[in-house]
Amino acid sequence: MKTAMRLLDENDRVIQKGSNCVAYNEEKGIYFDGTVIGYKDDFVLVEDMEKNVFSIEEYNIKIEFDLWKLEEEEGLKRIEITQGKNGYPSGLQDALIGFDNIEHAQLIAEKYGLNVRKFHQKEGWLLWEDMGQCFNDIEVTSEMYGDNYNLFHKMEEEDFFSLEIDELINQFDNFADLEQFIENKKEIWEEIEVMEDDEVVITSYGSYSETVKDNSMIWSHDTHTYVIGVK
């Protein structure tokens, strides 16, 4: 027998006892409004408005869920998800973002029978695409930015000198290039010095680029944004 946490409706939302839903009865060929009252073997037991109980396959159930109300109650933000490619509108669904951390998202997902998922949006798109189920927040790495990017965690000044200056300073044969090198490294160090312990400094081609959280629920780069939410 399947458990409640493994039962997903046609929109991949968790089917829970007590959830209101629209169900399709294949035997009668009709849709009806009902309430999930239990589970039996591979079926969901759905009670209709007249207290009749039907055994329905999970893929023939659509959980009715008011994300608009949840958005307001939990202080989150609603976005629209498309099943189409390249942001093309198709099979639109709602999702919620704006979580403080992955634990916050998991708490809301468990509380309301939703799933934690990662979403992607390209600059210019009105809609988001679903990247699939997500179990951790976004850990920022230099590889996510691409070639010629580096990432620095919090460190001591002497460690920064050893890593970024001592072995490189002898490569210069004129003052102009050396001064530019020192200026860039000084700016990077100043940003490392003031950043928080949970942040990282990103550099591009040896120059300071930005400071971001090392683990985050949202990350953007080069016209692409990735965010963790629930659906």
C-alpha cells in the first residue's frame, strides 16, 4: 500500500487526507468535486458531495489549493510556472517563492502538502519553468559563473596575500601593470574584509564582481535566475 506522502496528483502535489479535489471517474467518464478520505491499495478514496465514495487513480486527481490565500497568510510571492519550453505558456500552474531558507520551504511544503522545487526564469520571460524537486538550497560555486571567475570565502589577510599576491607579483615587468594588479587585489581584499561569514566574494578576470550569500534560495547570473519554492 502506498503512503500519503508518496501519492501525487496530476500537478505533482501531495495528496493528503482531508484535501479538497477534482477527481475523474474513468468508469463513469465524469469529473466530480470531492474530498480525499483515505487510501486503499493503489487508489485514493474520494468522497463526493453526496457522501458516495469512489476509488480513484492518483493521476486522475487534481488537488484544489488556494495559493493566493497561502501567499497572503505566509508572506510569500506567487509566480506562474509553464510546462512549455523557452518560457512559452503551456499548462500554467502557480507556485510560491520568497522563503528565508530551505527549512522554511520544507516546513510550508509539509504543512500544506506541497513539494519543494527549483524554478528558472530567463530575462525577458514572464513565466518560470520547473527544474524539478529540490532538497537543498543553492550552494554558490565559481563553476556556476563560468570560466575566469573565482570565489573567495572569509579569510585572514596573510592567507589572501599568500594565495593571491606572493606568487603572482613577480610576473610584472612595468609599474603600470603592477599598480593595476595591486589596485584590483586591494579592492577584492576590502570586500572580503567586510563581507559576512555566510557570504562569498566573486571575481571576474581578476577584478571584484559581487558579493553573494554562499547558500541561498535565489541566485542570478548572466540573464538567468534560479529560485527555490513550493508547488
